[in-house]
Amino acid sequence: MAIADTVKTLIPQLAIEGVTDMVLASYVLTSLETFSTIFPRIKGEIIDIASSNALYVFTLPTSWEDRFSAIMKLEYPLSQRPPKYLDMDVYGIHLDTVTGIDQLMFYDDLPVSDVGIIYTVRWTETTLSEADAFSCALLTAALVCDRLAAKYASSTSSDFGADVINWSTKTREYTNVKNNFLHLFALRTNVDTRKIQPSAALEYTNTYSSTTVSGLFRDITEDK
């Protein structure tokens, strides 16, 4: 089930409250962004480098997301036992001032064979597991309730008479429901919603031969 559809089952009065599908979609995107920041998706790929290489700067994988992705590890050379990972002070991300695109830069030594790169990207609805999609739905529902609580909190003019009391009640109700959704999100993800700094979630899809990446990703896959 799509995240938006799940939210509609959690808050069935969305249409009555004037929350359109377009507005709800924006909250889903916000929750996906937040979830990705807390639990970034981890990918692994190979950067092809020839033995005759004379370059220090390389194009990053096509899935790399500028201003979001970060390198977790670089394995070089590949197929070492145990795998050999480069120190972070020998490479970095270089922003090409002409194209505005991130690139991988080696500071001193020239690589002369393929490099394995483990890096982070955002989650999408299609890449999330069913369990994580429901967690994002809870987070989305909390965001919607927070907005509705703010909506009624701003409607406090004395010109509205008895409606002021009703809106004040709605503010408290939506605030309570928001906190309930956040509590459920915290229980499912083991995240303290007051201090959102957990470890990254790990995800890996093997699209390479076992001989090519015998060392790469071992630390991700061995415990599964």
C-alpha cells in the first residue's frame, strides 16, 4: 500500500480537514527525506579505473545524490583478504565548479585499478521495505496532525464565539494524536524523536560478480 493511502487509513478525516492529495504528497516527501536522513540507504558499486590511469578525479556512480550522498568506505585494491579500505584523508568529494556536480578526488596517490565505493542515497517508496514504508506513514501522519493542530491554534479570534473553544479542543486532540504517531514511530525504529541520531540502516543489492567484489560489502552482508 502506498504511504499516502496508509496515512488516509490512519487519519480518515483528511478530506474533511481540507488536506488534498497534493498536500499529502508533499508531507510524504518530507517524511521520506527525514527517514533517509535518519536511516540513509547504503549502496555499493564499482568505479572502473584502468591500470594506465593518470587521473585524480573520477565520476561518481549515477545513483549518487549531490549534496546528500556521502562515502562510507572506499575499498582499494579490490579482492583483498581481509578487504583493504582507504583512510578518509587520502580522498574526498570535489565539487566541479563548471558543472556543479560532485566528483571523487584522490589527493596524492593515483589509483591504477578498480575501486569499490560504499555510499549513501535517499530512500523512495519503491525501495523502502513494507515495514519501513509503514514507519514513514506514521511519520507522515504525525506531520499532518502537527499542521492541523497549528491550523486550529491560529483560529482564536473572539469574533468566533463558541467555535474558539471547539478549535482549542481540536488543537489539543491533534497534538495528542501527533505525539501518539511519533511514539509508535519511535517504538518501530528505536529512534528517540527528541534526538534523531541513530546509526544508518544498511541495504545492498548484489549486481556484481562474487570474484570482482569478494571483499567489498563483506561487513554489510556477513551478519545477515
